[in-house]
Amino acid sequence: MNYLLLIHHGSAPTLDNPEEWASLSEEEQRAIFADYQAITQTPGVTPGPRMQAPAMATTVRVHDGRTITTDGPYVEMKEALGGYLFFEADDLDAAIALAARIPAARLGGGVEIRPLA
């Protein structure tokens, strides 16, 4: 089964938020980088490219045939998508185990798992 893992950073410290990132010790920062690197090297994982900060997003809607654009993400910043990856696994339990290893899941965010059709 193929899964899409959507990484929602929530309040997790990220490089996109320098103040929060700086609040972490160098050891914590290195551990987070190492965790993400290990995840991308997990068999069956195809990482998505690094995304820009949610503030760089443009949201598009069409209302009455008119295209309307809004700066920033559609959802609240705390809920904004921070990244994604694809994972080929035997079952949902394997995808859950991988999601639990993603630093954002333990640092204030969450990981949404969706089976691909």
C-alpha cells in the first residue's frame, strides 16, 4: 500500500521560525536534523522537496467565475502543511510507526496519513 504523510508542524520549532528554532540547543537541533535524515533514508520512503514557509503560500479560490488570490495558507498557521513524503509499506501500522518518528509529531505538530488510491 502507498501512503502520503502530510506533516503539519503546528507549534514545532522549525527553520522557518528562527526565534523558536534558536530556543533549541545545538544538540536538539542536530537530533532533529538526524531524525529527518534517517526518515528520508528509510526503505519505502520518497521524501517531498523542502517547502517554503506557509507565509509564502498563495491560496486560490474561484467565486462567480472570478479568480481570487490570497497571500498565505488557507488554514491557520498552526495547522499549515509543513512538508510531505510518500511511503510504500505493508500496512497502516508501518505508516503509523514511521509517522511517530517524524520530529514534528512530538514537538507540537501532527502527521496525517492518507492511503493513495
